[in-house]
Amino acid sequence: MDGRFVSYLRVSTDKQGKSGLGLEAQRGAVAAHLNGGNWTLIAEHVEVESGKQDARPELAKALARCKLTGATLIVAKLDRLSRNQSFLMSVYEGTGDGGVVFCDLPTIPAGPVGKFIVQQMAAVAELERGLISQRTKAALAASKARGKKLGGYRGGPVVDGVKGTEALQKAADDFAASVCPMVQEMRGNGLTLRQIAGKLASDGIRTARGGQWTAMAVKNVLDRRAA
């Protein structure tokens, strides 16, 4: 690969930024993608910010440098930039003639053809997010209509024919199955566990025992589904 490049790396939390967790993997992906050819990495910009936030000063600096130098913006993964179609396209416009390349999409070129392909991919991803959210809300509403207390289970003696401790476990598993797709979607969008807890609370969804969401409660849901 030839030319000049400006890399943009992003992590979601300050803890990740200080520890380097995630950053070294992104640097490695950029180095591997650029391996070979006559290229120069003229700058690296690191952002510690949620993917849901559009205000990103380091990205703005990277875009300005690309426009001034004619360099190409290089990003380790598409989701490190954004999964929002309108924001992604605004970044494309801001890079100038150099365009953007994504290390996880090596076959997509940096020019107008690549821009068109990524635009379609972003549109599909945005649609998929909306459909997941819609299906999750519909499933929760259907469960509530059947008389199931979402987030309000108090540990009764029998749940679907299961008694005692097993009933508690089954109720917790059922609740995790219903809410986990929403949690995983928000996690994939770069939200921290604490931010996800706040979003669930603002949407009026309570925990399996009817309490308030915490970062640990969100982690427990993810761990239960992964088990």
C-alpha cells in the first residue's frame, strides 16, 4: 500500500485508554494493513469516547490533518469510527480526497466506490439495530401481556412448573434471554456497563428482581447468557 495515512484509534472508557486495552490491538491492525509498499503514517489520533457520541475532538483533528495533507484516514475497524450512517458519511466528506480505509474491510477501496459500499453497509447495520430494538420491545410487551412480571419477579414458589431455587434460576435465565439482545446491542455500540444500566433504567426496564440497574447487574445478564 502506498501513500500517506493518518490513523484514528478509539476506546470507549478512560480506563481502557490508560491501560492501552484495545489500543495496541488497533495499532497492530493498522500496522498489518499497511505492511509493505511505500507508505508513511504521518500522525496518530487516539480518542477516549463512546461510539454514540458525535463530538470527537481527536477525530476532528485527524480529519483536518487529512484535508491539509491529502492523507488517507485509516481506522482499525468500522465500528471504531461509527455505526451511524449519517455520522459515518459526514466523516467521509470530512476526509477530503484521501478518503477512509478500514483494516477489517481490506477489499473496500478508499475512493468513491468504497464510499458507496460502506454507505450501503452502514444503512443495513442501522436497519438491523432498529429491528433488534423493535423485536426486543415487542417481546417484552408480549411477555408483560401474558402476565409475566418483567423485572418484577419476587421468587415465588413455582415458575412454569419449576419449584424452589430452580424456579429462581429459571426466572433469571428467562429474563436474561429477553433483555440480553438489547444489552448486547448497546455494548456493541460502545456503551459502558454503567451507561447501559442508565439507559435500561430510563426506558423503564427494571432488573429481574425489580430493582435498579447497576453496572454489575448488566454484567450478570451478559455472563448468564454466555454461560
